[in-house]
Amino acid sequence: MRGALATISLKRGTAQQAVQDAMRHKDIRTTTGSYAEPGAAQHGERVRGLSVLKGGMS
């Protein structure tokens, strides 16, 4: 379940720090390396970037 939370949250563009805090990890590498699917954080960064370009979240 924790892997699903990390992967889905990161892929949707949730800030890495927010996911890290929600999972109570001291280091984002624990979240991205041990729980989230490979590439989830990078995908989320693209989602956030596109949203900003479209006038959405900043």
C-alpha cells in the first residue's frame, strides 16, 4: 500500500517533499528508491511543469 501511495502521489505531480512527509521518511531517496515505481518522481515533475505552463498550480 505504501508503494501505491508513493507512486500515485508522485505521478500526479504531488511535491516530493509532501509525499516524503506523508510517509514519514527522513530522506526522499527512501521514498523514491524503495517505495515508488522507477520514474514516478520524474513523471510527476513533468506533470507539474505542464500544469504551470497551462496556468495551473505554481
